[in-house]
Amino acid sequence: MSVRTREFLKTLFLRDWFIKILALLFALFLWFYVVVKSKVPFQVEVPIVNVPEGVEVFPKTVFVGGKISDKFYSESYLKCFKAYLEWDGHSKYATVRVEYPLPSVFVEVDSVYPQTVEVKRKKPQESGFSTTSPSGSTSSKTRP
């Protein structure tokens, strides 16, 4: 490489380096803006997790709808949506909270249906039954 070429490359990269860094940052910002703004609609059925033992919820799944960045619109990301039960342990209804693995810049959740689910306690299963005789003694018999 000649001295003249070397000097040209040196001035090309080192002269006005601050402006070149600003131009690079502006290009990255513009690319990020385009990626975030181009969103596609989605709807996914999500099972409710963290249901306490001895409790049933109706329905067992919720539908989540909204918009997601087209770069992340794939089944692998949509399977990562999770619906959590928020229940105080006493009321008949519980609310559903949805979490997703992406920052909110890339996902807009517009609807969760239903937002509240019915909660019922399971009745305990008994293996037998007991009877009380007129004398007051209790006997237990098992079912065949």
C-alpha cells in the first residue's frame, strides 16, 4: 500500500470521527424505530398456570390478542405467553394476569378474554362412608 493511500484512509476514518459516530447512532435509532413500528396482529390461546392445588378454574385457558413486532411473530415466541391466576383465596372469581418474554416496546396486548375466571374448590374424594348407630358408636365401611 502506498503512502498516499495510507494517508487517505487515515484521514477518512479519523477526521470528523464525532460526526461519523453520530451518524451511526442515528442510523441505529432509525432502524430500531422501523422495527418497532412494523407490527402484526396476533391471537393466542394461553393456559392458566399456577392454579392452587384443590382448586379448579373455569375456563382453563384465556385468549390473548394484540400486536407484535413482525420480527418476533413466530410460534416459538407466542408459546412463551403465560397467564397467571391472581386470587385472594376466598372469592368466587379471580383475575388473570398475562406475561410475555419480550419488552413492551415489541408487544402490545389489547385484550385478554376472559379477564376474570370462576374459581371452585374441589370436593375432597372420600374412599368410604361412616355411619352412626343408635347407640352412638361410629363404624366405617369402605365401598367395593
